[in-house]
Amino acid sequence: MRRRWSHWMLRWLLLGMFAILVTVGGWQRLTPATTATTTPLFEEAWKTVRDNFYDPNLNGVDWNAVRSHYQPIFGQAQTQAEAAAVINDMLAELHTSHTHLYTPEEPAYYQLLGIFQPSMRDLPAAARQLFPNGRFEYTGIGIFTQTIDGKVFISGVLDGRPGAIAGLQVGDEIVAVENTSFHPIQSFAGKAGQAVKMQVRRTPNTLIEVSVTPQVLDTTTLFLEAQQDSISIIEQDNKRIGYVHIWSNAADPHQQTLLNELMSGKLHDADALVLDLRDGWGGGDLDYLNFFTGKGLTILNRGRDRDPFTYATYWNKPAVMLINAGSRSSKEILAYGFQQERVGPLVGAATAGAVVAGRPFLMQDGTLLYVAVADVLINQSERLEGRGVRPDVEVIASIPYAQGADLQKERAIATAIQAIQ
């Protein structure tokens, strides 16, 4: 018998590093008056972790000794990025996910602010100046990147965003942007609405030029819009396979929109469903797992002058879930429940094993410190942190020069077709 999953609000469970390309003003160099040796950032970050980390014993780490070791190294930093790198080396001593310092030079900084927007109202002055209109929006093209063997490759493309419109593909190596070294923040600064030339390699020996027009991206709506644009019906072997990519699981609208599409929208008439939880952000409410594990009613609507219409209050057709190492946080709990309740097979690669609850703290210099503030156990005993969830059907995907191929998605579709009776 399938259990009903309780109403867990895990808005702090939100790690999923990827490089959404957004834009802010230039690199921040520490001036002589605010060098790393005098800035309060180190002490502020150290104390914030000491006072808020979920384990008061800090995983057995001598936190005072850690401070003594890293503080003089921090004093040698000359840029904000260098200072953050030292602090992140310090945080790594805790061996815990959801514990990291982000700077305005990093895309994840803006993603977290957008996701946590309702609780991020009182920004310090250093952060407020980045958002003069009060909205977390920046110029970008909506791609994710990974650095592999010293080269930058596109690892994901958000549907409906400029990168997808321009024809950029997973596996493209970014060689340069406007003949300048690629940077996830600087490359598109101040260029919304302007054609930008990117030099990419689709194969190891072929350099091509792609013109892309960056646009202003609102991080509070970006992932829901991409989710909607990802929805499709794939017709294969006389079957209709519904597909949707959940880039962020961190807000109720994402989940309610999915349920609406399944009950009465674009996915209603699909013979089976592929639910893609690869990459992106976790967080959010896990109640909608009950839509796949529970039992409900089937409703028939009859109108005088319209055709009858039937919708179910639960999903009673085959379903397949896609996961990978970028599936983190509450997405891993969803995958665990999907597997344990035998809703359908998991296809792809093992999840990240990053399942604690994190909370953002804005430092006075505007950087954002993410701290693991609670451990997470499923059914009071099952801990996924450091372990993750393994797929039922493993498909290893190679990113470099993939030319847009998605072997994991192809296998998930084939698995869904096989499950249709």
C-alpha cells in the first residue's frame, strides 16, 4: 500500500549549482581600505556558521582552529573572488552541502536571491545597489555550463531563452564571446537586446560563430517560464509521451502549474509521462508526490453544448523520472519517494547526495553565505546527505561535443513506451 507523503515545506532545501548566465556590473576588487585583512567578511562568515550550522559540534571540526588556519590566508586575498575562495576552502572542512559563500560575480548568487525573494527584503547597502529597480533580474542567455579539462562546455539550455532560440546545444565548447574570454557574468553585461557573437566548437576541430541576443532574466520567474516552455508531447511508436523539465522545485507555482498541466492541460492526454528533475534547484513542497502515489477521483464534465471532458485528480498512467548528479536537495527526496513507492523507474545517473536544509545569510559586503541549518531524515531514519539516490536504469551521459544529443532523455522515453500497456 502506498503511503501518503506528509506536507513538508522545505524551502531551505535549495542547492543545485549550475551556471545560468546573468549579468551585473564589473569585477569587484577590494580597495586598500577594504582589503581582506581589514574587511569584516571573514569574521562575519565564521561566526554565522558557528551560530547557525545545524550541528552545534560542527561535524567534529575544531572551528577555532579552522579560523586560526584560514584567517592569515584570507589576509592575502586581493579580490572578492579570492577572498570567497579562501572562505569556501574553510567551509569545505565541514563536508556538508548547502554551505557555501557566493559573490555577485557568480550566477548562483542571483538564483538564490530570486528563489528566496519573499524573505530577502532587507538587503545590505552593498547588495541593494545591484538591484536599483528592486527586482532580481539580469541580462543573460539562459544556458548552464561546466568546466571540463579546462574547457567550458554548455551542459544545459533553458527552453525558450535566448540560447535555445540561437540554436546553442548541449556539448558546445564556448571558446570566446565577442573574441574575448568567456565569463558567465561579464560576457553579456549591458547587452540586452543586442546581437552578441559567440565562438563555439561543436566538434573538437570545428569552430563556428553563433549570434545570440541576451535578454533581461527575472530570476523569480525564469525557471517557471522555462518549465512551461519545456512541456511537449513526443509521438513515437504510435504513443504519446508527455515531457516536462522541472528546473526549480522551490516555489508553489511551479508545482501547481505542473499539476494543472497533468490534470487538464497539455499533458492530460499523454499515454505516459517523463518527469525530468535533472539539474536546477530543489526546495519547495513535496505534497505533489501524492499526485503520483495516492488514489483519487476521476471527474467527468458534461456540458449542454460542449464535448464531455474527463480529468483525474491523480496520475494513473506510466511515469518515468530523469535524474543526474545535478538533481539535488528536495529533488532527491522526490526521487527517493518515486522509487520507494514504485511509481516508475528512475533513469539517468545518481543524484548529488546534497540533502540538508540551507538558509541564506547576506553579509554586510553583499556576499551571500548559504548555511546548512537543519539535517534532513526521511521517515525519521533515512539520510540521503552524502549518499544520494541511484537510478533503476543507469545511462552515462558525456557532455563534451554531444551536439545536443540527450541519451538519458532518449532512454527515458523508450522506457515510458515500454511501460504503456
